[in-house]
Amino acid sequence: MARTRGREGGENRAGAFFLATLILWLVSVLFEIAFNGRTELLSVLAGCCFYQAANWVVRSRVSRDPLFVNTAVSLLHATVTSSSVVFILLNLWLKDGYKDIFEHSRLVGATWPWAYRALCFSCGYFAYDQWDMLQYRLYSGWIPSILVHHLILLICFTLALYRNVTINYLILTLICEIHSIFLHMRKVRRMAGIRDAKSVVVKIEWVLNWVSFFVARLAAHVFITAKLIIDASKFDKGIELPLALFGMAGMNMLNIGLGIDLFGAFKREMWTSKSNHRRD
């Protein structure tokens, strides 16, 4: 009983901390818009409102289960964001080709067409998702990794949007949302009761899940981290490089943890399927 109370107390304190940081973030964004005339940041609030509206639609039309609703909206975000990133890169290729696309000055100082708005909209989602998880207690532990992940992204994204630097770098990090599509699809599929690992649909889903994990998430983030280290001397003195390295270090650690969890889920699903077939 004492351990349970201690765990709940720790989670309550964690929730209070992350709620406070979310409120401070919102106050900061509103201040920039109202007092510094940064009307372009309205796209951040538009992102918050859009995904909250999607939450209400799913809750009223499909299911009231908080985890299902959260997962469905996360699937929507992954689809919208990954499509936006592909559109931005495809548009860039059709317009200028891929020449010098990874040149330092373009990644740090320039902004590709539509990149700023896409980053704002995605930033709004992470604020919405942080609120939704805090509201329905969709986290566990004294230091919930999902809340830490969202906080890191909010800090990195918002500071980049304020200073209008490294926007293109951050757009490249969002390529990982291609993998998130299959990650959330798996959760929705399991909630719908489709768990037979022998089925063709599940096999294809796992193949796409692993391929996108290694290519769009793990390899992409390692490449960005290596690029930051190689070009470290090209950065001006300031917060950009330390913040970028801190953010990517956090992302890479979370990716390793995600890979371990994904492998565990894969083994459990395959083992459960084998056990069920033996009983039959």
C-alpha cells in the first residue's frame, strides 16, 4: 500500500511539473504573438485547436476510451506531418533539385517553402498531446518518457521558431513521423482486436514498422546528429548548437528505448500467436 501511494505521489508530482511547464510555454507563445507581433505563430495555436477538434470528433463519434482517442489523433498527426515533410522536400526537389540541400547555411539560416508553417502546426500538436496525456493520466512513472519527449520537442521547436533558425533541420527530424504512422496503426489495430500475427495484414504491418523505424527514425536521426557534429565549427556562438545537440541526444536515447520496446512487443505478439495456434 505504501509503495502504491508513493508511486501515485511521484506521478502526481511529475504531472504537476509538466503541467506547469506547459502553461509557461503557452504564456510564452501568447506573449510573442500579442506583444511582439509574431502573428506567424498563430499557426501553433491553429495546430493545438485542430488536433483538439479531432479529439472531440473521435470521442463523440467513435470511442470515448482516452487511450484510443489519443492514439487515433496521434495517427492523424503522423499522417499529416509526414505528408507535409514529403511535400516540402518534393517541392524543393522540383524547384531547385537536391543540390546543396544539406549545406550548412541552408539548414540553419534558410527556411524552405512551407517549412515554418509545418513546424508551427506540429509544435501545436505536441502541446495538445501533452495536455491530453496530462488530463487523462496517459503516462506512468516518476519521470514519464513520453512527457519528457514532448517537453524536449516543445523547447527545441519553440526556440527555433522564435529565432527563425534551424527550421530546416527540425523539418528533417520530422521524417520520423513516417514510422509513427505504423506505430500508431499497430496500437489501433490491437485495440480493434486484430492480433493474429499469422495474418498477412499484421505481417506487412510489422515489415513496414521495422523498415520505417530503421530508415525514417533511427538512421535519419543519427545522420542529423552526425551532421551537427561535423558542422559544429560552422555554427555561430550561441544557443543553437548546444540546444540542437541536446535535443538530438535526447531523441536518439528515446529511439533506442523505443527500439527495445518495439522488439519486446514483436516477440510477445509472435509468441502469443504461436501459443494460440498450438492450442488450436
